[in-house]
Amino acid sequence: MAVALLLAGHSTLCADEFRTPAISAVRVDWRAALDQLRTEINTQPAAASAFSFTRRYRLPAYDPRSTPALVQLNATASQIFTGIGRSPVPVLLPFDPAAFLNAQLNEVPASLSVSHYQADFRPVDLFDAGPAGYDATFSLEPGAGDGLPQRTFAKPVEVQITGSILIYDINDPTGGKGEPVKALAAQYPDLRRFIREGYVRYAFTRFGVPYVVSIQCLDSTPRARRLACREAYPVAERFLKALHVAGGLPSRPRLDLPSGIAERPADTSPDFTYRLAGDIIANSGHRKQGGRFDITAYSQIRFPLERAPAYVHSQEFRNRRSSDRPADELAGSNTSYPWQDNFCEARSFNVGQCPSGFGHQGEDIRPAPCPPNGEGAEHCDPRQQAVVAVRDSTVIRSLKQQAATLQINSATEHIRFRYMHMNPATMDADGVLNGRSVEEGEKIGVVSNYLDHPNGTSRHLHFDVQVFTRDGWLWVNPYATLVSAYERLIRGRGRVIGPEIAAAPEVAHAMPEDIARPDSQEGGEN
């Protein structure tokens, strides 16, 4: 029945064509932001004298000369938050610019820690501003912060904040929920607190802009290695109470971006086949529920593995085969066509886009096994299959973290791509860390099997996609995004097949010769 419904949806929605996402652009009330800035600056008279709030009506609102106070503010804050003036929305941070500037004017010793002006939060771990808005991550050390209750959690607590001019309009059955926080009601009248997809989140609107503050946590009892959400509440509330207007600059008004037909190759691939989005392995979903039919290609990306062929398949519910076994023994395994969606496979992760509310969060991708003999076998190392950046982007990753996330912040996109199962120590050594800029196609690692420890999973890449919504960053199904990226890599359009087709023919191609890199460029550091 589930397959029949998927096929019916395929017919009705033309699943042979993929759609681009619908994105709404908000209008920013910069006059309200300037009023708040004036109030905050006036708490320090010496600093206030250095700011000009003169209105210049003959200039367009997006001309920097029309808001001299913001230009002055960006000049001050950029000493700590590089590029803060690139944000088209007011940047709210737990940073007090008035106190910081007052200290500079009064020649307070530079040895005074930046944390003094940040409500005891450490110097920013990540700050990224661009045409879509800004993202920042701060940490609070155990025991830091006057008045906070003692915490069991033994590590610094990371707090993330995002303000965005772009909102992805996804079908979100659990969106918009939450409870008010009495202690913050006067400061944030529309504030919602809720636990979703592994984070406690605080969503609010200010100056017409959606902001979300979030902390990764477990809705459980406190543990030394697992932050309980109730331990995160006072940290998040301290963060919210300390938010000030720290920068940003008006830009030209944006237009909404309606959904359209995604660009794909016209020529048909001779062998690439894939099953419908949402057609997961029978009974592999949480409580045996099915997948999610989603034909949205959320971004036009480069495929995350350097070379074709590659395969999207379950690594949990299919028979795992060694990647160095002969290809003919792997027919119908997880290294053969057709591809099959595994976004909503049963896991303990909350995924609002899955029918059951739980899922895998992304897709498992396996590279082709090395040929046993034959052409190219002597140059193929199964432990050196390169993973590459899908777009020009900024890395979000702290030391020792297992996941590396790449973020795009552009005039038309605010989206994240997460890679998992590469060795954290190798990523640390290679500098795949917060704030690093990477170029599309740049090698960022190799396919591995790390999950809490080496050999913790099969050798594959987990890849997922998050988009910014009014509930913060949410996981969406990357299947159509990966299908279209793979089609561009092999320069051929895939063919949708139904569940009645067992296994595709033996793969005939790797990738067009003019795209493939020389064998001498394969491999690299492990």
C-alpha cells in the first residue's frame, strides 16, 4: 500500500522532475534596530558621544551613509567579529558594544578578557556573516557565570544563534510549537521554547527578523558526558538576557524565491537508476512506518564523493558486504544500482520531516569497491576514497567533533551540509575547523568508518542537509539533492524504477573522462 501511494504521488507530482525550495525573504525594520541601539549605547555616556544617529532622508535606506551609527558600530565590533557588517539583519550577540567601547575610550587595560563583555561566555568559537544573515557559536565553561546553578555536565556548553533574512518554506507538521518563558517574557514577548531534533531552542522575532538560539542536549537526567536539556535552560536564558545589537547593515530589499523546476542533465544515463524518494526498505522506518516523498533538490551541489560510481543505500538494514569483494558478488548489495532512500530509517533521532517523527537524518553513501584485478585496480586504495566540499562554503566544526558541517550563506541560500564518519583526529590535523573556507571540489577527508571509535560503523559517508526555518535549523531529505548532484557528476539523467525491479545491470561507467582526475592525484593524507 505504501508503495502504491508513493507511485500515485509520483504520477500526480511529476517526480521525474525535481523542485527547487521555496524561500521567503523577510523585511527588516532597521529603524527599530537603531532605536534599540541608541538605548543600549546611552547606558555609557562616553561611548554615546562617539555615535551619530542623524537621519539622512534623501539617501536610500540601504545606503550605509543613511545609518552612520551602524557603520560606527560595525567598525567597533569587527575587532572581534570579523565581517559583521556583511549581515543584512541586525546582529544580536551576547556582547556589550557600549561597555567595550567605553573601556577603549577610558584606556582600560587590554588584558581584560573579552568574556568580561560577553556575560562570561568565551571568545566566539564561530562567527559567520553574509548576505543571508549570520550564525555564531559561543561556549560557557563549567562553573562560569555568576548566579547559575551548579551543572553536572563536565564540558563547555555550546550555544548557537542564527538570524536570517531567508526562511525556507518547508511542509513542517510540528512547526510553530513551544512554550513561553516567564523570566524572558518582558524582553521577548513572542519567545517560544521547545525541544526539537536534539536541541532545546528559543525562537523569537525582533525587527521583523526570525532569530533562534539553540543548545544541543538530551531530554533526560543530567550526566557528566551528556548535557541534559534542563541543565541547558539557565545557560540559554543567560545568553538571551545578554543579547545586544552588535552590528549589521541594511541591504536592498529581497524578493521571495518561489519553487521551480530544478536543473538536471537532458541526456539519459545508460545505467544510473534510483528508487523514489520515500521508498525506503520495507519495515525499516520507526515503528515500521514509511519514508517521506520529497522531490525537493534543496541546493545545486557538487556530489560529496570525488569519483563515480557511488551508491546511496542503507548501511543498517541491507546486508553489509566488504568493500574489497569482487563487484559481481555485490550485485543487489549496497554497492550497486538502483539507489534507495534511507532518510527515514529507524533511529533514535528526532526528525520532524519523517512520518513517525524519528529517522536517520540523512543518507548513507558508499563508494564503489576497488576492482579485484582489471584496469585501475593497482591505483585504487579503498581507504583513500576522497570526500570533497559540495560548494564554496564555511566549515562549522570544533576540535574532536565527529561531524563536519559546511554552510552556505549567500543572497539566495542559507543552508548546511553535514558529513559524518571521517576520523576526528585526522580532521583536526587537517584543519577542518570552525571558520575555515573551502572551495567546491576541495578534498576535506576520506571515506571512513568512525562512529565514537574506529571501526564503529561500515565504511561509508553519512551526508545530510539542514535549512533555516522559524524553528531553527531542521533536517530535510537530501535524496533528490544527491540524485541531481550525481547526475551532474556523470553527465547523465537517472531513471526512476519501481520496487518490482530487483537489481540494475552491472555499472558501465565511472565518470566522463574529461572530469575524472588522474590516478596520481588520488589518495592523500589519512
